[in-house]
Amino acid sequence: MTFGLREELLSDARAKLAAHPERYVQHIYGENEVGGTSWLYLSSLPFEQIGLPKLGYHPTPGYTEPIQHAIFKYFLPPLGLYSLLGGLMWFFNKRQKKTETPDFRGLHTS
């Protein structure tokens, strides 16, 4: 295991691949997968054979960002939630006031 800056690790990995082409699969796993990962792997076996998943090259946030922008556009979900909570509060307060109305039938003023 080697630690360091990504560019330095990539240049070391490329040097190892060039120096020992028979020893390694000629691919740096993690260099381009899902836009580039924090972990880089070299292997003498195919990566699927050692349990690493086959990943695409499109960054994962690229899939979720349009969904988030669509959901939170114009601040609609929070406004909808606040409207729903306000409506529930109004409904339950109205219902509570009906049951708590005092009974003045037995009281007489002098």
C-alpha cells in the first residue's frame, strides 16, 4: 500500500505497468472509474476476478445532481412541507377549540 498525492501515485503506477507488463493487468483501476476514485489498484488478475465491480466512467454525482435540482427548484418541497404542517396545525387547533368550549348554561350573573 502506498500513500501520496494522486498524480504521484498515478505516475508510479504507470511506471510499474511499463516496467513489468507481464506482471500486471494493463489498467489502473480507479483512475477513471466513476470519474476517478480515491483508491487506485494494480492487479495481476482481472479486477472482476478479485471482486472489484465493473464500474462506468460517468461520475456518480452526475446522476443525482439533476434529481436534486429538480426536487429543490424554487424551494417547493420545503414550502409544501410547511404548508402541510400549517394545515395540520390549523385542523387540530380548530378541533381542539370545539371540544374545549366552556359551558355557561349553569352560570348566572347578579
